[in-house]
Amino acid sequence: MVKMKKVEPRPVFLDLLQIRLPRGALLSIAHRFTGVLLVLAIPLFIYLLQLLNSGAEGFSQALSLLHSTSGKVFVSITVWVLIQHSLSGIRHLLMDMGVSYDKNIARITANVAFVLSLLLIILTGVWIWL
């Protein structure tokens, strides 16, 4: 006769804020979040492009917007979002090709994506704010 394993009861309430997610899961969430932010930034860039193409006055207005503190913050955040989204997208493409099915390699690629994103945004921030 086969013995049945005693199944422990599952939790009724699961506190998602106390769960420690792996880096790969955090990177996947960041990839989705940055994709949404990039889509939301499209209308602002269309407005900027419209200003740039509307003549000399519009061009100078667009330049003054981009050289203002809020413009620099917007550009810095958008560049970081684009870098983070691109790096995590490359990681997801590598996973689709079967490169990082191993748990250790998946951790390494997640860490590399996070570190490269931070380094590139620091370099970009220095370039934008000078």
C-alpha cells in the first residue's frame, strides 16, 4: 500500500511585501515597468519634436525646455529607463535562446544588467548635467 504524504496547509494570507524575490524576478518586473514608462514618455517626445520642427522660435523654446532643470531630469530618467529596458531585454532574449537556464548564470546576467544600468546612467547623468 502506498503511503500518502501529509500535506501542510497553505497560507491563507500571503504578504507579498515580505517575500524576497530573486534578482531575475526583480529585473523582469523592472523590464515591464520601464516599458510602460517608455510608452508614457512618447507623447512628451512628440511634443518636443513638434516644437523643434515649428521654426526658430519653437526650436529655441525646445532648447530652453531641455536645458532647464526639469528637462534635464526628464531626459536623465528617460535615458536610464531606456538603458534598463534595453539591458533587461537583451537578457530576456538570451534566455529565450537558452543561454541562461542555469540558476547561477541567470543570477550573473541579472547582476550584470543591474550594474551596467547603474554605471551607464551615472555616465549619462554626468554627460547630461555638464
